[in-house]
Amino acid sequence: MTAPDRIAVDVVVIGAGPAGLSAALNLVRARRTVLLVDANRPRNAATLRSHGFLTRDGVSPLELRKLGRLEVEGYAESTVVQAVVDRVEPDGDGWSVHGSWRGAEVEASARAVVIATGLREEFPALPMLRAFYGTAVHSCVECDAYEKAGEPLAFICETDDVVDRALLIAAWADDLVVYTNGVAPLDDAGRARLVAAGVRVDERPVADLEGDRSGMTGVRLADGHVEPRTGGFVRPRWHADLDWLVAELDRDAEGLVVVDRSGRTSVPGVYAVGDVTPPGPEQLIVAAGHGAVTAAAVHRDLVGGLTDLRDAVQ
């Protein structure tokens, strides 16, 4: 649908990944008018197949988004637009939302706003990493480790959760090398845990990944050594970019939006769901489930005056 110059709705959902789509779908089924704003910049765009989503295992993430968007668009209560939101601010008892796409303006007023924008990824500075990301190298262990089982794998991590994440990958991998790139902090106890799990650790600086169009072939260190590897995992740093929101939300130490079990933020009328909330990136089916829970909370809050308001959606 094409949005009018300014539209008044019950809820604006910002972001059309599984979390936002699920929230929008359940809200329109509650007969709430919804504007779904899709920037069409999914974090998993490079991923060829998504896994673990019941009845859709192996589907392209882009196809999953397309199917979800079509379902939402099928309801008269929905308006779906492609736009980048650049401002959300208080407007009386509700919220004013502004965005644009290729010169076209999108403006809306809403009683509630659901943030489902996901995260921006920052990768270790390896020139060829992007070339293999989504095919040979992944970030979601639960999503993609099954297909990598039995391969010689690398795990590139520069953060302090290196040990726990490496041990998780090792549950699928018999031949795993952890590369800290000389950055990730690793103490003797951490090294011992990895060695006990059969995981090799290399703390030397990494220069790049090697391979060609047929796939990844190895990890090249700064000293010239090349370790044969056919794939692996990387731990990005994640950033929640919410400068467009004119409201101060509580955030955790990682910058993620703090919410209650139903997606309510510290600001009444503003909800958040999906990767932008702790603990961060999650499986698509989990994000979709959280979207449904948050939709229920939004609807009940808009009804108002319900004595079981909190307990019913937690």
C-alpha cells in the first residue's frame, strides 16, 4: 500500500524482520490500525538459508520476510511502506513518526510505537570477511552450526565472551581453532577450558581469510602462516542505532534497549522487540515469538484499565 501524506494509526511498527512482522500481524488481527515501516536493510541479507523456523527450515531469509510482509498487507487494518525513519518524537498523548524513501516523505501519528529495527554489525577488520559471510562464515551458531559439523572451522572473536562462544561452537565442531586476533582477553583458566574441550587457540594477529569463488580455504595470519579452514564463525560487535528517537530509553551496558518480559521500554507508549533488546541477536523463530508477545502487550495497554494487565502477557 502507499501511505498518504500523513496517516493516523494506533501503532507504528518500525522494522520488518520476523519480530516486527509478527508484532504487526498480531496487532492487525487485534483490529489495531498499523503502519509497518520497512527500511529493507536486513542484517541477514547475506545469508542464503535460515534454519530452525518451524515449517520454513532452509528458507531464504529474504523469502521469509516477503511472505510475512504479504500476510500483513492482506489485512485492511495495515499500511506497509518502505522508508527509513529519521525522527520519532512525542506528540500530545502519542507519537509523531517521520521517514522518507527516495525523496518521498512518510509521516504518521500513533498511540504507540514498536521498535523492531534490529542491529548494525561491526566485524573484525579482515578484507575478505564480507566475501565469505553468509556462505562459509556465519555469526549465529544455533542457526548455522549444523551445516558446518565435521568441517575444519575457525572462530574469530575479539570480545571477552570468546570462551563461552567457542565452547558452544565446539558442540558441533571436532576441529575448531579460535582466533583472538591478539585482541580478545583470554586468561589461563579460559585457555584450559578450551584445551579440555579439544579446541585449539591461536592468539596471533589475523591478516585475512583466504579462498576463491568456490569457497573459503584458510585463515592467513600476520606472520604469513595459513591454516586450512573451510568455514567458521565470527563474533561481530552489535550497535543499536536509535538516534532518530527523541526519547531517552534505558539501555544496558551493550547499548541494547532494556524491556520487560512483554517488550515495554522505560518510556510509556514505546515498545522494543527482537535483536535490539537483550540479549541481542536471536533465532528468527524466537524473534517472531517475542513479536507476538509484544503485540499482546501493546493491545492490552491500548485497551487500558485491565486489572490483569501485567500478568496476562508475561
